[in-house]
Amino acid sequence: MSRKSYTLVWRAAVVLALLTLLAAPLSAFAAPPVPKFPRGLKARSFASPSANGPFEVVASGLNNPRGLAFGPEGALYVAEAGTGGTYCIPVGPEGGPACTGPSGSVTRINLKKGTQERVGTGLSSIADPDGSFALGPADISFQGRGNGYVIVGLGGDPAKRDTMLGDAGPGFGQLVRMPASGKWNYQVDVAQYEAHNNPDAGEVDSDPYAVLALSGDTAVVSDAGGNDLLRVNTRSGAISTLAVFPDRMVDAPPFLGLPPGTQIPMQAVPTTVAVGPDGAYYVGQLTGFPFPVGAANIYRVPAGGGAPVIYASGFTNIIDIAFGPDGNLYVLQIFKNGLLSGDLTGALIRVAPGGTRTEIASDGLVTPAGVAFGPDGAIYVTNFSVFPSAGQVVKITP
């Protein structure tokens, strides 16, 4: 089985469906057809999402919303992974039927006026035929006014984009520049760096998931498929490796039928990056299969790059992090009870500088995927991140 084929969170349904098929030789975009998540069970688990949480909904109707960021003018921007499209293939990154198309987008939310509009459209997206569990625009960050950057995921071997994913194929794995007009353009092919360099020396697999735009034509990208942190020159396109996150050995889950005490390798799957008060990069990990509860770490990487050091541990399926104006670190877990639990409840946890942890939100958070602090001091979180048309942005007052 490809150890990178099911690393990201919206593939949870596929992982659950394949528990009895783990010995099968699966590989992104190249595996033979395998049974998808049973439709009846999927309908009971995922259809018609609804929740009443202790927060205010400030945007709705979003398609698989992921990362979000405030622009310099004060508006809130959300990366929407889209709903796929009309070009369908029998085996996509999730191991089953998938459809691609230009449905990825960016939505701008004017919190003062209470309005929302899609200001960037036509970005690459791949999703289940029903538009759920999409891969596409995954995060957004700004280098000053009118200079936004969007990272578009991939979830496979970059060499297979053009031949397997239709007209939308070349747009996956790209860092996209989006000016104020919304007329975006491809800026840097991040996934191609994995194809040429493969920093973790594992299977060639790229899924750039988080982007942090900095001054001086610099952006930092975490590649959840490549298990690395990259520095990107947004002007020249040059890329270098800041850090590689190694596999860890963890206990094999009982359903594998292995002897008690057997350990298997688990990939890091870095899904987020933030700059800390000390200027270093902090990276949270989703973790790869078998996605153990409490196994996700937050790593500290020196600003100049180097070996990652564990800053905090004991989390589950981290999808985003952010440092607040209060000096605390806020950690967003997409599945607080574990990716294989079947429970889609997430959690937002506050971590004080001394290490004290407080869960500040969970009820009503359903597969949350992005967190950002607003100029008003409130916390904004994308909710229902693996659903078409049902995605939200919610406001949480800490």
C-alpha cells in the first residue's frame, strides 16, 4: 500500500472503507479500482450536516472550505477546494472514482457589511462525484495589499497530473498569485520540486497544503505529501528545503492482525505552518496511517531551516495552528477523537506559553480546517470543510 495515498483528512471515508484491504498494492492515480465507502453508511455519516455551536456563522454555502486569512484591507478570504468537475476518472487520489474541473475558488467576506463573494474562480479541483472530500485550493496568505497567494493541493505523483487529471491537471500542486482583481496566475510549481528532489527520499508524492507569505518575495509551504517544509521565492520560483519531517514508529492497530507489540512506520503529514513570537516556524502534523489518537506533534523549525524539534505533543489530527495576540498558540484538530473514529467532531485548543491547554471550542465544529485571528481579536474557523455547499466560516470569541 502506498503510505502517502491516504494522508489528508478528507480521505477519511476511503481509509475506513479500506480497512480490510490494507495489503492491496495501492498507489495514487495508478491503483486498480477498489470499493469505495459504502454509500448507505456514507449517507448516514456525512449527508445533510448541521450543528449548533457556541459561535456565530459569518459565511455559509462554501464548497469544501479550508485555510483562511485576513487581507490587508480587513476582509476575510477563504480558500475553497471546490467540488471537482465533469472530467471523471475511475481511480483518483482517494482510491475510487473522482471528478476534476475548475471549481476551486477564493471567497472574500466583508464582515462589516455581512456580505460574501467569490473573487477568484476557475482553480483546479478534484472531488468525489458528489462534490465532497475535495482537493484543490487549500490555503491563502498575503504579501501586502493586492498580493495574495493561494496554494493548490495535489495528493499524488506530479508526473501524472497532465495525463490523469484532465484539463485541470496542470493547476494542481501550484502556488498561485491572486491580485486584488482576482485574476490569478500560476506563480510557482511547488509539486515539481518534489518530483525533482524528493527531500524525504520516500515515494514521490506532493500535496502542498499550507502557505505563509512573508516579506521579501518569500513564501513558506508545508507539503503534506512530501513531508517537508519549503522556502519559495515567489519572484524567481526557486525552492529550497527548510526541514524534513521523518517517519515515526507507532503501535500497529489491532485490526491489522499483527503480533502484539508490532510497530509500523507513520508519516508526519505536515498540514500547517505559522511564525512564532521567536521568529521560528511552527508546524503541526496530521499524522499518517494509522492516525493514532494523541500522536500529533507541533514542531519548531529555525527560521533559517534545520532539524525540526518537538515543541508540543499529544494532539490528534492537527489541521491548522495560529498564534494569537494574547501570546497563546491555538491548535485546530479536524478530528478530536481520531481520523478512524467515525466521529467528525473537531476541536480548538488554546496552549499557553507554559504549556497549559484549554479546549475552547468543540461542540458544533464538524471537520474544521482553518483558523485565523481577526483584527477584532475574535477567532475565525472554517467549518464543514469536506462538504460542497455546506461549508461555513464561524466566529469564536475566546
